[in-house]
Amino acid sequence: MSLERGTVHPLIETVINLTAGAAGGVACVLSGQPFDTVKVKMQTFPTMYRGFVDCSLRTYRQDGLHGLYQGTMPALLANVAENAVLFACYGFCQQLTRRLFGLESVSKLSSAWSIVRDIMKTEGPQGLFQGLTSTWLREVPGYFFFFGGYEISRTFFTKPGMSKDELDAALLVVSGGIGGAFFWLAVYPIDSVKSRIQVLSMSGKQAGFLVSFINILRTEGVTALYCGLTPTVVRAFPSNGALFLAYELTRRALSDQVAAI
């Protein structure tokens, strides 16, 4: 039987989550890199391609399979590091939530929502985004929907009397895909502006988030902010499904090894 979360030393659980997150990062990149390549091209050059299929075919014809996997190595390095830290924090926040509210399972979401309501009442909406840079503006709400979508999906698929840790691989993949889709549907316009800023900075043109956002709206319209959304959402299912599946299976295997010691 899998070791339940919260029954091992916090340091050991952090190491387990770090390792499982790194494994998830590898799975995410290998399964989703072609879609990510197409997404970036469509965001950067919104008028060059007719759509997802056109961009994919033209990239493949010009550069072959290598063109779709261009940039895989830096993406691997970045995703392994990012997801290792991300899932270590994810596990830590779960531990903290259980201790603060005396929960045996993080599926009880009422406490989290009560915290959000309290912040909204005392500080207003800006209290949830205080002091954020343009990157944080994407990451903070994005990961709220990312993990929220994943946990809500797992809760939905868990039958009465079962633990969420007992879900099979197929349901973990679906839950991870839903979490990934929630993330991008919530923050895609912000990501489009961020990608445009990064490309312009490489050519020596510097512009802030707000200036770039207004400029895109004025010159290209609202649709430019959603250019490339289709491949991104399509990518979200296999890549984030693979991410969470690799994370959960690695975490369970390591937890079982620790329990056997």
C-alpha cells in the first residue's frame, strides 16, 4: 500500500517531491515540445501562419522532426529545475494546509476558499496580486488554476471510500490534462505579451508589459493575444498528463521505498 502523504519526515517528503517533480518535468518536455514550438512561432509571428496545422506542416517541411523539437535541451534543463521546485512547494503547501486546518486530506477545499474570501474582503482583488511583476502575473493565478483543476478533477474521479492516491494512470493523465488546460485558458493573453517582450528584447527593443499589451491591442486587435491558443491547449493534455503521471508514480514508488525501510 502507498504511504500516505504527511506520514514521513518533512525533509524526506520534500526530497521525494523534488525527485518526482524532476521526473515529471522530463515527461512534460518530451511529450509536449513540438506543440510548444508551434505555440511560440504562432505567438511571435501571428500573421505568418493560417493556424496550428499550417504552422506544424511548414515547420516539418522546412526543418523536419528536428525543427519541432528545436530547443529541447534548454527546455529540459529549465523544466526539470522548475518542476522539481514547483512540486516540492506543492507538497509543502499541502503539508502546511493539513497542519493549519487539521485536514487529513487536501480535498477539503472550503478552508482555501475561506482564505481567498478573507483577502478579497479586507484588501480587494489587488490583495491577491500585490507586488507582482509581469511574470508573476502569469504564474501565480496560472498555478492556482493548474493545481486547482488537477485536484478538483482527482476529487471528481475518486469514488466514495477511495483515496485520491489510488486513482489509476488513465485518470491521473486526464486530471493532469485538465489542470494544464485550466492554466492556459486563464493566463494565455498574458503569456502572449510575455513572449512578444522576450522576442523584442533580443532585437534590442525594450518595452514594459503594459506598453506591449496596449500596443498589441491597438495594432493587431484582441485576437492576436489568443494566437496559438489551440496548439497550447492541445499540448496541455498530453504534456501535463505525462507530467502529473510521472510525478505521482515516482512519488508513490519512492514513498513505498521509504515505508519499507
